[in-house]
Amino acid sequence: MSDHTIKIAEIKLTEAEIEAAVRVLRSGALRQGKECEAFEKEFAEKVGAKYAITCSSGSAALHLAYMAILKPGDEVLVPSFTFIATASMVVMAGGKPIFCDIDPETFLIDLKDAESKITEKTKAIAPVHLFGNPCNIEAVQAFAKKYNLIIVWDAAQAHGATYKGQDVGSFGDFVCYSFYPTKNMFVGEGGIICTNNEEFAYKIRFMRTHGQTGKYYHTMLGLNYRMTDVEAAIGREQLKRLDEMLAVRRRNAEILNKGLTEIPGIRPQKVTPNSKHAWHQYCIVVDKEVFGCSRDELAEKLKQKGIATGIHYPRGLHQQPIFEQMYGKQVFPNTEYVAEHILALPVHHGLSETDIEKIIESIYEVRKEL
């Protein structure tokens, strides 16, 4: 990859973030402590949640949320098109993920398909704000209320996304975030769970540290899922510039939307009405018959022009070998179509308008060359 390649992601810490990490390292207080407490308070205030609990990763956040509510055999409705942790953490908590198809335009969980999967064992639903695109939160809440379900929102990719002017982190029952290096906010490894439920917050705080409610006094089972103060210090600084980073991502996405809508066979992810996308990824669906070449061929041609791309995700969860072994083969047409045709283009906050224009021009060039 040349120095002139437009990368799919850019991971850079600011001087302030580096200094914050160094400050904690010099203090010697490295484990979960005052920095984590401060980060929790600041993050909760930012998104409008009553409580925020730091943990070691986005997967840990999901696992803790599921552990707080599931009993062996409980079922959780999960979209079939998402990262594996949304479903695998259900299994690790003793439950069973019930896969549901997605809307082919928004790439989000199809509630009509989910409704057909309701059983007496259905305990929760885990909608994913995929790539930063908020779900129709009112529709999900109405669905959950109708069937008496707990909602575990997977917001791993949705830092700063809003629905009807309200941050997605403010909606209960659980909102789970990741701070993995490729995310809109990144601290190395880390996660956070937001909730408005005092009981849930209490349980999660202790489950992330072996269920210890007093020194060597354990009243519940748990794990070592603590965040370090080094990561929290970085997160506190990142939080200060989240809005700035999102503004650039949204500008870049707007330019891409305008530039790509005129290209036959290229269809960007549809943004949920009344919401603001966080644009963790900017994904398009490539129709080979209309555009002239396949998703994979387009990716290779863009690579030759110095533009990196990604595929998120190349298969649905129901097509993962482990889940086929556990639950048998299943068919989800929308998921399978999107997985075969989706392509992520660079959109991150490290890109200039000139970079974005180059991406658009390069796709036009590819089509002309066919």
C-alpha cells in the first residue's frame, strides 16, 4: 500500500490523549479507578444516560448486559447481519440467539421477520445501530413493549448517532459501546454500557469485577472485565473531540452521497428517517448487472487507484460455521444479498474533501473503463 493510498480507517491519538495516558502511567494507578469513574460520568452526561459503566471491550459490554438478564435457554432476537459478538455473547451468557433478517436498504433488523420468531422463551431483542445508522428506536420500543422484551442496543459503531435529536445512548434498557481502535472513539481496547435502570447498573458494576461487592466478598458470579485508567484517560480526551470528528465524517458522507447517487448500480446505505448517522463505515451495495462489475472487482480496481476498501461483513451470522454447527443451516435472503454485494469506502475524519472527491472520481473512472 503506497503512502498515497486513501485508507479505510485512520488511527491517531492527539498529543492531549498521549499526555493523558502518560500522566496515568507515571502515577502508577493503572487499574480501574478515578479515571474510569470520571469517564463514566462524562460519557453518561454526553449521551444523556443515567448511568455508564466502563468495561474491557465492546464484547464484554454485551456479555455483561446479557448476563444481567438471561437465564439458561432464554432467546434473544439478533439481526443476522452484524459482528459476531452481538450473537456469540448471548451464547456465552447461556442464551440462544435467534437470527432475524434485515431491511435490504438500511441493513438494520427487520421487525416483521423478528415478530415471526417470537416464542415463550423470547427474553430480549438486540438491535444493532449498524455502521452508525440508528434503528427506528420508536418502532423497536413499541415492539419490545408488545412482547415484554428487554432491549440490548448494540451501539458499538454508533458513538454520537442520534434519533429524533436524542443521542442513541440515552435509550434503555442497555446501550453497549466499543472503543476498539477502528471505532469513532478509540482507546485501544475498551467498552462502556449505558442504562437508565438502577438495578441493571448495580449488577453490571459488580459483575465486571468477579461479582465482588466487598473485598473478597462475592455475592454474584462475574468476570474480570475492568477497563484500565490508562484507557479511560484517553477516552476522556477523545470525548472532548467526538463532535468535531463526527462533523467531518458527516461532511464526507454527504459529499459521497451526492456524488454516488448518479452512478447506476451503486446504492449507499439508507439512513433511518429522523436520525443522524455516525458514519463509522460508509457502505454501498454494488449491483454487478447494472454497474458493470462485481463488488470484489470494484474493490480491486479502486486499490489499483490508491483507494482502500473493506467488506463488512462477507457473510451473515447464520452462515458462520460455528452457528451452522449449533443451529443448522438457515436462509436469510436480504442478509445474504447484502453480504455478497456490500463494500465499505473511506469516510473517516482524517480525510479531506479532496480525498473524498478522488474516491467519487475513481468510481466514475472504473465504470467508464468497463
